Amino acid sequence: MNNLFSVSKLIHTFRLLIAISISLIINTLYKNPFSIWILITIIVIMFDQSNIGGVVQKSKLRTIATISASIFSAIIILLFNDNIHINYIAALIATFIYSTLYMDTNKNYIGQLGIVTICIILIEPHNGILNSLIRPMNILIGVMISIIVMRLIFPKYAKVQMEQLIHTVIKDIEKELLNLSNNKDKASITEDYTKHENNFMSNIIKFNRLIDELSAEPKNNKYYVFYKEIYMHLRRIYRLITIMYYNQMDNNYINLPIIVDHLKIIANSLNNILVEKKDNLYSNIKTIDVGLEEIRNHSISKSYYIRSKSIK
């Protein structure tokens, strides 16, 4: 129930309602032909994008798709006098081109929307050259309304969400380190490890989305490399934790006092990162990364010693 009526969801719904209201006012005042596309653009762009970077990114993709498809359609209509059979062939050719360029890429939205736009203009009856010219204008109006509303009404940035995500990952790593350092039975350790592993995989998907949205924010794209490097270090830390987990399942070396002490120190350091200034975040994570590498090396050598001893 809390997730159903979360504050962030209600705020974003309010933004969407404001943007839709503006489009309806424009339609009422100016009787804009094909103005339904302003409304559709706003809904498509804003509905599943909760930050400015996401809206800007999707706006760029929609603008590229619409303008390219409209220009293509206008050329076909002017050259062949809106011949329906030629239009069919042109739509098939355009589908091939868009699919080749954008299918299975992070810009597949351009391909999808480009094909849809061409089919609407060339195949749907009574559209013709007027639609191919006015449609891009209406799309651009919808794009501008979406971006302006996102910037003015309780603006939310991908940069802030990225920081929150990094802090969440650090907390999960801290919990998993404590899980490995506690003298629990292997079944309990495995249960906790599986839970944290699922959380981490889910957070990687969120990160990949946010890092792209961050690059689209004009004032915050300078942090793109900074946050990407931090997250790469966090992923490396988690890989080392995975190695330690599987070694523990085989050799039970984690109960050695030196490993336990190192893990507790690192867990405490991770906790301290949450209250550090952003400028110190990267250097602190690198220090922890080095510490985990030392633990990994110690673990491997200890594991080799245990195996050698068992063979003898």
C-alpha cells in the first residue's frame, strides 16, 4: 500500500497531469491540427521517466525518430504523388532500414517509433503531406512541455538517484560482509548471500539505466565518469565477496581470526562512506577495494595450504 501511494509516485503523477492540462489548453486555444500527438508525446515521454535525465534522453530519441520518419514520408509523397502502392513499398523499405540500424541496440525506441510514424503517415488514409509536416511540430511541442514541467515542478535528477543507489549498494555490501564474518552455519550464510546477490543484480540494471540518464542531464553529465568508476569498483568488490563466499563453502577459512578482523574493518569503512563527502567517496572505495584484494590473496593462499595439507 505504501508503494502504491508513495510520495515520489504522487509527485510524478502531478507533473504528468500538469503537462497534459497544458496540452489540452493549447489545443483549445489554437485548434492545432493533429494536436492529439502533443498529448501522446507527453504521456509516452513522461509516464515511465521519473527524472530530468530520463525525460531528456527519451525526448531526443522521440524527436530523432519523428523528424527522420516525417522527412522520409514527405519525400515519398512529393516524389510519387501519394501513390498508395509506392507508399506500401516505401514503408517496407523504411522498416528494413530502421530495423537494421536500431534493433537490439539501446536506441531501439528510434526504430520502433520511426516505423510506426512512417506507417501512420504513408498508409493511413487522408494523412498525406500535411501530417508529415505538422506532426514533427506537434511532437516538438510535446517534448518542450515535458522538459519544462520536469524542470519546474519538483525537479528530480538522475544524479541524486545515482547517489542513493550507490549508498544502497554499499549498505548491501556491508550487510553481506557482516554475514560472511559471523560464525553462522553454511545454510544461513548461503540464504543471506543469495538474497544480497539478487539485490545486487537488480541494482546493476538500475545503474545501467541511471548512468545513461545522467549523461543526458546538461548540468550533471560531468559526473558520468566519476559515478561509473565508483560503480565499477563496487562491482569488483562484490565479485571478490563472491569468491570468498564460495571458498568459505569449500574450506571454511572465513572463521580464521585475521579474515574476520579484516572483514569487520572493511564493513565499518563502508558504513563510514555513507556520511563522507562526495569528493572522498571514490578514494575510500579504492582503499576498501585494495583491502579486499589482500583478503582474497590471503584466502587463496590459505585455501591452497588447506588443500595441500589434506592431500598429504
